[in-house]
Amino acid sequence: MREDQIQRNQKLRIIGKAIQPSDAEIQVNPRSRSAILRVAERI
């Protein structure tokens, strides 16, 4: 879910910022390059 979808729905509250893989993680696992981890709490 993207942040604009979360804000439109208003049933989830975003906790913190989006987390992206470190350079070390990308070197070990190249497929992680496009990964973005977002954390949300259901209201």
C-alpha cells in the first residue's frame, strides 16, 4: 500500500518512515534494491 492510499482510507495510521535496504543488503541481495518497508497500525 502506498502512503496516499493509506491517507485516503484513514483506517491505518503510519508508524515511522519507510525503510529501504542498506548498501550492504543490496550487495548481498540485489533484488532488495526496490524493496520499501512501511509500517502501519490498524485503527
